Amino acid sequence: MRELIDKSIFDLFDALFLNIRDLADSFIADAQALAAIFMMLYFAMEAYKMMVGDEPLRYMALFRPFALALVIVFWGGFVDAVNFPLPW
């Protein structure tokens, strides 16, 4: 296939891929920071409601945003774990 397409086209695609990857890395870093901040705010609000006594103690209300934030913060490891081939 490389013989049919000019080498400069492949170099262009490689450069574009690296550029897009750098832009996506900065977007992912921003999303990870925002997810951590919002998870802490939600966690604090729900925990405060339970400490004051407005709501009964519910663990799942606290675990769901915590688990979601962990997946987002460790996105690279999560994607590697999902893409890992299973030894069948």
C-alpha cells in the first residue's frame, strides 16, 4: 500500500495524528481536573446532608460519583484495561 501512496502523505498523517493526540491530552487533563473538583463538591454536599440528619446514611449515593471520578481521573489506565486482549 505504501508504494501506491506518496511518503509525504504518510508523514502528513503522522504529524496530524501527533498534533491531535497532544490536543486531546490537554483536553483529557482538563476533564480530569474538573471531574475531581465536581466529585469532591458533590461528595461534600451529600455527606453533609447525611451528617446533619436530613437524609439517612446511604452509601451508594457517595460511591457512584466517586467511582465515576476515579474512572475519569485514571482514564488512560481504564482504556488500557478495556483494550487488553483476553487470553482465551
